[in-house]
Amino acid sequence: MKPARADLRRLYFINALFAHVTGQDLYLAEQIKAAITFSLQELEAQTAAHPDYADKFDTAFNSAAAKLLAKAFSHLPTHGFYHWDAARTLTSATPLFARDEIMTGLKQLASYRDSTLLVTNLRPALIPPPKRAVGKRLQEYQDALAFIRDLAAARTAPSSNLQLLFL
């Protein structure tokens, strides 16, 4: 992915993820993005020297953003937060393990009226980067998205406000 395009994608990602902080202000989102990028300065330098490290940088950036978001939500006692990394293990994204891990998150979030369930690395877990997103792999990814959405809808109380984010 081209550096300018990747930076723009990260900016919009941060703006969406931290909308409760930025109020959809791209300037504030840029400040958060710059802070996360600064914390990954060494990896960013390696990526500039070796463009094939871009996926590693994206994964580290997403992980750092998820940790920052978890820290931000930890200061809000009335808002629940759960992060599931689908690429944590080789089997995490398979339907059986995904259901178990999503259910664990939904159980933790059940006591909150407002909560956020963050799912990261689902696409890379089901469609590894050297492979193309076509046919069966793309259908498995679409099925996993629908499965998680349906599971979250079925297992969340109607009075709850659950934000489901896929990164």
C-alpha cells in the first residue's frame, strides 16, 4: 500500500475509533495518529527501509491503537470495552473458537449499558496477505463477519448499546 494512502487510512481509522474523543475532528485524530506512530518510530524506520514490513507496521499500529482505546475506556466506568484479536492464534478465527471468544467478550460486556466490542485482524487471519481475496476465502470472511454480527445481536440485551468495530 502506498505510504500516503496508508497514512490516510490510519487517520480515518483513528478518527472513527476515537470519535468520542475527537468529535470527528480530523486535526485531533491526526494528533492521536502521530502519537501512536511516534511510539512505533523504530518499526516505521524499518518499514521505510523495507517496504515489505508494511503489514507488520499496520498490525503494530492497530494493536497500539486498541491498547490506547482500552485505556481510554477504562476511565469510563459505565462503558464496557472488549478487544478480540482474531489473529492471536492460528485457530482463533475458526468458527468454533471465534464463537467462544466473542461469547466471552459479550459476557464481560453484558453488565454495561454502553459498550464497544473491537474485533481486529479478522481479514488477515482468514485471508493471509500473500493470498488473494477471491472465491472461497472471501466468502469465509463475509460469513465470519455475518456470524459475529448475528451472534452479537442475539446475545446483547435490547436495552444495551453495543458498538461493534471491525479492524
